Amino acid sequence: MILCDTGILITIGDRREPKHHAYRLAISGYACPLLTTWAFLTEAMYLTHRLGGWRI
């Protein structure tokens, strides 16, 4: 299992992030699942909300 923090959550979720494609490529090769904590998820949602929300 791999624990991911706020930076990874935001980067893989936002295509406008400069390292989005590099992170997506890197995690696609992992055999283990990515896990996070409520604290990292809460921080990611707070930061994306302050930037105008997550655009779908």
C-alpha cells in the first residue's frame, strides 16, 4: 500500500497541474493501491475549494 498526501491528490485530480501526466503515469505502474487519510482528503478539498472548486 502507498500512502498519498494532499499534493498527490490535487495533482492527479487536476489536469492543469504541471506534473499531472507524470504522476498519472507513475501511479499507473504501481501494483499496490493508493491510500490516503481523512486529514489529507480534507486538506485537498479545502485547497481546491479556495481555488474555485474542482472542475469536472
